[in-house]
Amino acid sequence: LFDVLVVGGGPAGASAAVYAARKGIRTGVVAERFGGQVLDTMGIENFISVKATEGPKLAAALEAHVREYEVDIMNLQRASRLNPGELIEVELENGASLRSKTVILSTGARWREMNVPGEQEYRGRGVAYCPHCDGPLFKGKRVAVIGGGNSGVEAAIDLAGIVSHVTLLEFGDQLRADAVLQAKLRSLPNVQIITQAQTTAVLGDGSKVTALTYLDRVSGETQQIELEGIFVQIGLLPNTDWLKGVVELSPRGEIIVDERGQTSVPGVFAAGDASTTPFKQIIIAMGEGAKASLAAFDHLIRAA
Ligand code: FAD
């Protein structure tokens, strides 16, 4: 039996676990893969007070910090069901079930990928998913943004101020972003918008990206664009399928939280990329994890 059971071992979960354990209460962490998205990240330059680090290094530091405390870490375990109640039950895929007075959901999210040849090979070597993180690496270079929704158009506007040229590729016949964003994008001199474009391959020289190809869905011809970077902005998918029908989710599948990280289920809190909190970043996930943990502690002392 736990006082606080954290589901997810990324920055949000690690932060929540440390904050809970420092209150001297029984704390557990269930993680499918401790470290989360940070494990897949190369350079990190916006984790404030650390000028530059690497994902695996930060992931190891997260785990080491949690292990400083009496926290029961259950790594390589996937939660499959949450049962609300006086004591909240979390079922694991391996058949076990855990009970806790409060639960913090921090299962994160994953970027939707294009699934085209070259994307995996050049991930982190020209193929990027986070403009806030990797935009400055492409200063003065040519990039493409894939996706004409709000996140793609925001990324293109953001990048246009840093890079020399942005090509925005949209699969459909028009952009899907808000009108104000589209107007802003069209006002920028170094942006080209191509609709009806289906990205077909990422090309490179073996060490970094050099071009991409796309199918012009009107003419049926394949076109090539020479560039140094490709930002894929076709959706961020929260890892919340297992919570459907139990915890209130937004239309995008994000766990709806209030300003204290409280979800629709009493005693259940959420933090990080899996929640409705805007701007998916490590430092934000950590802050939200700390906040959810303090809110869970507050809930415990009021219930006692
Ligand atoms: P995650 O890191 O996604 O962690 C989720 C955790 O939950 C993992 O442990 C996962 O295994 C676990 N989990 C998921 N489902 C289950 C389940 N059912 N049961 C049990 N466990 C589960 N941000 C920056 O600030 N700076 C950067 O430079 C940066 N670069 C990035 C580069 C890349 C390639 C990517 C993909 C992301 C980058 N980000 C960066 C974003 C950053 O990694 C995320 O915002 C951050 O990791 C979110 O933390 P989180 O704890 O909410 O979720």
C-alpha cells in the first residue's frame, strides 16, 4: 500500500517521486521505461542551470536522484488500468495490482512520426520534433516543417526568426491552423508553403540530412528540397489510452488537470506531457510533477 503511487518515470514522474519521498510517505514509481522521452534525446540545452547535457545522462541523473530516497521503483512495468475508490488501484500488464491513497499520472507522450525511409536513421541528425529544443541548432540553415496544423504553423513562425528559410509542407489542400497564425506565417518573407505535399523520404549523406522528397499529390510528381533540417509536427500523442472512460481526457487525449494537477478523479493527479498543461518541455514537466506531488500530499493530510 502506497501513499503516493507515481505512474511514469520521465521528468514529471521523477520529480513527483522525489517531492513525495521527501515528505516521508510511502512512495512508489511504476515506469514502462524509466527516463521516458529524455532517453531518446541527444542534446539538451534548455534545462536551466545546466548549459548543455545529453538525454541518457539526464535520465541517469533522474534515476539516481530518485534512488537517493526510499522509493519503490518498479521499472519495465506497464500500467493497464486504474480503478478509482477510497484506495486507488493500478493494475499492471503483468497481472499484479497496486493500491495507493493517491496516484500521480505522468505517462508522457510521443511524437507522431512520418514513417518514411530515412526518418529513423537521421533522427537527431537533422530530423527533429521540438522547435523549442532544437531550433537554435539550425541557425542560418534551411529547414522544412511537416504539418500545417497549429503546432506546425507555430513551429514555422518560430523557426523563421532563426533559420534562413522555412518550407512548410501540408498533406491536405489547405492549412488547418488558426487564421491568425496563417496570416502571420504568410507575412514572413522567408517562408514557403506547399500544400498537397506528401513527404516520401528523408535523404542524407550518411551523417546528416541533406534533402527531403515529397509527392505532389496534384501532379503526381516527386519533388526534392535541399535542406539541413526537418521538423515533424504531425501530432503529439499522449500515453493515456489506458485511462479512457476512467479519467476525464481532452479531445486530444490529454488528462484534464486544474491548476493543482487534480484530475476528474479524487486523489488522482497528473503532470507533464500526458496532461493538458501547455508547452511540453522537461523543465515544465518537472515543475508540474513537483506541484502534483505537493497537491497529493495536501490531499492526504486533509483526508487523514
Ligand atoms: P515522458 O518523458 O514521456 O515520460 C513518460 C514515462 O511514462 C516514461 O517512463 C514511460 O515509459 C512511462 N509510461 C508511459 N505509459 C506508461 C504506462 N501505461 N505504464 C507505466 N509507465 C508508462 N524537452 C526539453 O525541455 N528540451 C529538449 O531539448 C527536448 N528535446 C527533446 C527531443 C526529443 C527527440 C523528444 C522526443 C522530446 C524532447 N523534449 C525536450 C521534450 C521532453 O522530453 C518532454 O517534454 C518530457 O520528457 C516530458 O516528461 P514527462 O515525464 O511528462 O513524460
